[in-house]
Amino acid sequence: MQARVGIVGYRGYSGAELVRILQRHPLVEPVLLEHREDAGAATPIRRTKAPAQLACDPQVVRSEGLAVVFLATPPEVSMELAPALLGAGARVIDLSGAFRLGTPENYAAWYKAPHTQPELLAEAVYGLPEFCRHGIPSARLVANPGCYPTAANLALRPLLEAGVVDRAAGIVCDAKSGVSGAGRKPSLKTSFCEVTQNFSAYSILHHRHVPEVLQVCGLEEREFSFTAQLLPLDRGILETIYFRAQGVASVAALLDIYDRRYASEPFIRLFEPGHTPDLSGVARTNFCDLGVTLDAASGRAVVVSAIDNLTKGAAGQAVQNMNLMLGFGETEALL
């Protein structure tokens, strides 16, 4: 028997990526849940079995026996839908930022809006499996991490845990993303003529993904500088992270820290000294590729982290979380 899972927001980029992955998952049957009255029918594709398309209604969720519902929706929509879906017996994986930040005060400070479901916010488990795996299998509500924080946390936390980062010297994260990270809703800033042959920074010092790095890595805001930049590409995130190393004398020592921490992690790939990852290597995969460089004499160090923002940064990680929640192999449909 296949587990039936619902997808709300399947017309967006992350939602469409979920459909793509789940249609090849041997243990689940995806169901498209429509929450907008004016949506119309899904586009049929010949010689492909289209998923069922149903109303996003708690009674439907209950009667159809949906085990999990993915919310690929804006935060305010996720807050509106999550309580009823949980009440209908489904477990929820939310791809928005609605349930990531732990407290209503933290959410309001970074998202500039009140949080309407503080009890669920307190209950939600942060869904970065490499660091939060123990809480995911039993969770009712999983907050899928943001794309930028996924790349940054996977690069930084092992080094911070090992004490080889001079935190007083500060950490600088120079992050670039493809345009799909802004979502499918049209805007002037992400239109073709604005993006093509262009490169721009945005949300400087106030990007809403910053607190996810602070809370996962245990950093203070004054220790971490982050700038997001828009690449004229459809997908992918590459972060170049600068820090001062302490207590290590070689790249090999830094790689050994990663090796020990990620020895059993199926989606982390480490590059040999002198090599760094790029976006083409992670496109349409659930991998996070890491490469590190060190100048031992000065302590200057750089780690490069690359992911696909729609896969490991969104839909792929959501499926990874679903696999853990439903007791499937963690890599099912992702390798």
C-alpha cells in the first residue's frame, strides 16, 4: 500500500518540484490539493498519469486518508491551513517560514507580521535532518528550512562545534541564488529584462533567513554577516563563507572535522583540497557540496557550499523529512 500525501501550492516552483520527486517515489501517491477557488484544472500531460486533484478541505484530507500534507505556500497561508489539516489527522511539512523561528517575537521581528499560531510555532520541529533528525520521525509539524540557511548551516555548524572558528573575528556569508528562489509570483525585480545580464544584492542586513542560521549554529547576530544576491539563473545556491580559523594548521584538519560529522550523511559531499563545488554539480539533486580552503599562516579560511535551492533547499529536503516521518528509507526517491 502506498501512503497518500497531499501537496498544497503545487503550481509554484517548490510545489512543482515536490510533484516531480513524489511521482517517482515508489511508496507514496501524491494528491494535488487546491486551496484557491479560481485555480482551474491542472494541465494534463499525455502518457503520464496525473495525480488526483482535490479541494484542500479538512474533510477531504480525512476521507482520503492523507498521511502527510506539504504546504508550499506563503507563511500567512501556511498559518491559516496548518491547524485544520493537523486536526484532520494529517501530518504537515511546511515549506514556508511560518514555523521556523521558535517564538512569535522572533517571527514578528524578521517577517514584519504577527504570528497567528503561537502554539503550533512552539510545537514545530525544525526539519534539517543532518542536525535535527531525532525529532523529525515523531513530529506532527515539520518546519522545512530555508534554502540559504540550509547551505550555511551545513557548512558552518561542524566547524563551530569543533571550536575552530574565531567567532570574534566574524563570519561573512556571501550568498547567491537563482531567480526561482523568489517564487513564481510575477514581480518587476524578477522579470526577464531586470534579471538577465544582471547581478544584484538584496535585503542587505535584514534577510529573513538570517535567524535560522543564528539559531541552528548558536551564533549572535553581531557575529554573522549575510548578503543575498540574485543570479541570472533559474535555480541553485552557492555560498562563499569567509572566517578566521583557529587551532587548525591545514585544510586536511578542517576536512577531517567534516568527515567525522558527516560520515553517515547520504546527502553531504566533500571536495578534496584545492577543489570547490559549483552549481552545475548539484542541479536537480538533494546534495550539499562543500569545499574548504585555508591559509594557515594568516588563519584566513573560506568554505564554499552549493545546493539546488528547489531540491535540498526546499522540495527534496521536504521529501527527506517525509521519509523520516513515515519510516521510509531516508534517500527514497532522492538518489
